[in-house]
Amino acid sequence: MELKVGGIFKCPEGHNATIVWISEDKKVIAVRCSQKHLKKVVKVADNTKPAMSGHYPRKERKIYVENMVFLIEI
């Protein structure tokens, strides 16, 4: 399998991604996936519920990003 910039390779979650970089020794590649990927989970104040003892209750919010770049060791 010959790898070249602009070719198709699977991202870690199984989507088709575009190769954007290949290392000189051809052991590491970078692929950009256009699908949404979970970046992180953050805790934010939930202002829809009443405050408890001066503190707002917290809830988790998932943040997704598109066009994430993954480094893949071959």
C-alpha cells in the first residue's frame, strides 16, 4: 500500500480521512477527518436549575470538533 498526501486512510474511529502529512521515514502519518469527533467533556453551570447554597449545579457538556487531525504510527 503506497501512501501519498491527498490519499485516503482510516482515522482511529474508522472514518475515511485524508492524508495531510507523511514523515520522512514513512512511519508516521497525519490524517484529517471531516467527521465530528469528541474533543473533550467539560463541566458547565446549569442555570436552568435553582442555585443550591450559592453554587450552581454542574452538568457535563460534550464538545465535538470537525476536521480533527490525527497522528498515526504505521
